[in-house]
Amino acid sequence: MKVFDLHCAHGHAFEGWFASDDDFQDQLARQLLECPLCGDRDVSKLPSAPRLNLSGASAPSPAASEAAAPKDVAALQPAAMQAAWMHMVRQVMANTEDVGGRFAEEARRIHYGEAEERGIRGQATSEQTEELLDEGIAVVALPVPPSLKNTLQ
């Protein structure tokens, strides 16, 4: 099994696991690969060093590990922010009811006490969103990655 560091045209980094380099190339050619954050299919492989398991090799010294680690903590922040955002989106998806295109109608019903209070999510036009905000109904736009819209196999 080969693990490749991949990224999309928007700069999102993620891993892909493939049986071989040929398997990666085949999936790429058939447009089967997509960014888990934005759904972009313009995916490419980042250069990476192979990991070699050599019998009898000793573990790297702490000094060598520190030398290989990034000195700038800010370099780690985009990946940590992506992970935190994906975790938050998964929490929202798991703890809200999807009301689809009825979002504005259902948000009003909840706000005015005509329906039980609960967390909902769905789709609303920018005009519907502005109307809800004008009525004092708090709404937040949350872009959901295509990979989270459907159940994974």
C-alpha cells in the first residue's frame, strides 16, 4: 500500500492510499480522485520521501527528529485548521436535521414557536438568508464538502 500526499488546485492537502503508483495514475486519469474539503478533481501528487523499513536500523536520535521537524509552528496551522473545520462540520451534520430546501420555512416555524426547537440545516438563497436575519432569526452559512453530503461506503 502506498500513501501519497495530495493537494487540490485550491491548496487543500490530504492523503491518498493506493495499491501502487499505477493505481493512483489510473484513478487520476478516470477522474475518481477529489478533494475531501472542496470536491475539486484537479488533484496532484506532492513530492514526498519514501519510508524505508530496513531490518536492523536504529530509531533516529532525538536531535535528528528535531532537525527534521518544522521550526515554524505557523507552517502546521493550515492542516490543523482544516482538521478542526472538518471535525466541526461533522459535528453539525451529526447533530442537526437536514430540512433541505425548506430551511427558511422551517427556521421561521421554529423561531415563532410553530415547530419544536431543534438544530436544523438545509439550503437557503441569499435573499432568504437576509430575510431571516432581518426577522432576528440567527443563521450561519456553512459550506459542506461534497464528501460529507453522502454517507461513506
